[in-house]
Amino acid sequence: MSDVERECHQHAVGVFDSSLTEYDFGPQHPMAPVRIDLTMRLAAALGVTGPGGLELVPAPMASLDEIATVHDGALIESVERLGRRGGADLGRGLGSEDNPVFDGMHLAAAHVVGASLEAFRRVGSGSALHAVNITGGLHHAMPDRASGFCVYNDIAVGIRWLLDQGVERVAYVDVDVHHGDGVERIFWDDPRVLTISLHETGQMLFPGTGFPEDLGGPDAQGTAVNVALPPGTSDAGWLRAFHAVVPPLVRGFEPQVLVTQHGCDSHLDDPLAHLMLTIDGQRAAYQALHELAHEVCGGKWVVTGGGGYALVDVVPRAWTHLLAIVGGGAIDPGTAVPQDWREHVRTRMGRVAPMRMTDGRTPAYRDWREGFDPDTWLDRAVHATRSAVFPMHGLDPWP
Ligand SMILES: [Zn+2]
Ligand SMILES: [Zn+2]
């Protein structure tokens, strides 16, 4: 363990209660909470959490006032009412196929917000250097409506809290395969928050937004950044795009806190989208963000989960790597998946679980500074983002 890792290890927390799995849209819904349970079981089986690993702390419930720092009273009232009596409020995104109403919906969603808020408080107060809530990352929720499996926007409530504490600059990086539209919208015209989303292009995928020319409101031009990736983008292309855009902008912005959303639905096995990353590429992205937090923010790093619908093959491994990195004890990709966990998956899910913590790839990419090829969709996408936004930060868009 290096000195930096030792520091992370002593000052990192995971926020978790098993009752967070009550955020559950029902058996037909892709965002099955078993993905969280399987992740926490795998992390524990590998010693990533528990004695000697990442310290877990309980998740409080967010108050109505805390949720109302981002959301309209009318939405909150509707979520509470429908969660007691059922029904639908399609104008507020509730009761749709994506966001079915369920019993206790408000309490479950408020708990997710409370868990993320606890992570933000720990980092904001300095009591932790890194803090993670894998059940958070509900980045599509809008001030006035639920969207894309997201009822309340826990990330935005947390960032708002940091700003209310006097934090002057927050960078938010969203690596979920879908555009982080809710967080972007909420801070669209706020120059204190830089949002960067890398996602499969909205031409192909929900929510259909997040293009290079979307740059933020009149008071915050250049603080919304979007990389709209072509379908089929794999580790090498994704990491090439990430490194061409994220580190230079984050360094230039000089945030005091880095907030990252780690939807793992960019994996080639994910059923809802069309990127082709492996666990190894995702792990490389998590490590790059960890290093960036240390380089730029003195290590102040708030981490959430996000999407991810390959419940057995991807989410548990991806987020166990994430928890391990946050906890300062990254696990070797070649590590065997513990047999007890594989047996649990077999009996509970009737599925054969992966054997190793790797997909067997060594993530590598060609650096943008070596030049780019305008004949490829990927490079055109990266160049479109760089040329739209880099000049606004005094950066040269050309390699
Ligand atoms: Zn660290
Ligand atoms: Zn997603």
C-alpha cells in the first residue's frame, strides 16, 4: 500500500444500510435492487468492506427541507401521496413504465438522498477524504419530475449542500452510459459547478440530450460539457475520449471537491445501451478519477453509483472495484471471485457467476496529443466537444 493509499484507507467511508434496497420499482423493472445486495456481498467476501477494509457508516433519511433544496414541493407532495395510495402523475414522470409508483416510494427515495448527503457531509466537513454511496447517482431526476428510474436527484442535493456551505467550485464527472441530464439542468446556469458527462450519443439513447454545443446557461458558459460517444465505443476509445477531455478541464477549473457518478451501464453486456467497455476499462476510469481527485482537490472525492443492469455479470464486480479504489485498496483484476459468492448467485439467481474480477483485457488507449483522425466517429465526437468548450477555458482544442 502506498502512502496515498494508506491515507485514503484511513479516511474513506462507504455509506450503506441494507434497507436502501427498498428503492425498488418491482420485479419487471431493470433496476433491480439485487444488484446492490450482490455488490455488497461480493465486496464483503473479498474483504473490500468490513474489518480491515472500507469502513461502512449508516445512511440517514433526508428531510423534506433537504430534498426541497433541489425539488419542487409539488413533486415531493406527489411522490409522498402516490407512495401511500398508488396512482399516477404522468406530468411529473410518476407511474410511467420507467418510473412505476411503489409502496413507500418517498421514504425509499429520501433514504437514497440521505445516504448521498451523508457522503457529501463527510467529505465537505473534512471528516472523510473520500465517501461513496453506490445506491446513489440518480442523475436523471429533474426539479419538477422523476425521470429515467430516478425519483429524487441525490447528487444535486449533495452539490447544493456543498455550495450552501460556501464551497466555490465543484466538478461533477458522470461516466454513466446515459447523459447526466438532471444534474446538468439543475446547475445549468451556475458557474460554480462544472458538469462533464460522457455518454452514448443522444441520437441513439435515452434521454436524447447531451451534445457538444450544450455548454451551460448565459451566466455559466462552458460549465456544461458533453461528450456524445458513438455506439460500439470500447475501452480504448472511451479512455481516449475521457483523457482528451476530463483531466484538462477539471485541472483548469480547480474544483475544491470532485463528485463522480459511476453508472456501469457502459459495459458491453449491459442490456440497455450500446457501448462496449469491459470491467477492466471501467476500473481504469475509476482509477483515473481517483488520481484526479488527489491531484486537483487534495483528495476530496464524493462517489456515487448510477445505472447498471447486467445484475450478475457486471454491477457487482464493477462496483466492488470502485469500493476498493475508494477505500485505498484496489484489488488486482486477476483476483478470483470467491466461491461462496458464486454459489449464492447460483442458488438465488439460477445463474453462473463470473470466475474472475477481470474481463481479461488490458485497457490501453492512444493519447489525443499524438493526433486525431477526423475519419472516425469517435474522434469527430471528441474534437467537437474540445472545440466547443476548450476555448471558453483558455485551452487549445487542437492536439
Ligand atoms: Zn485516495
Ligand atoms: Zn445509465
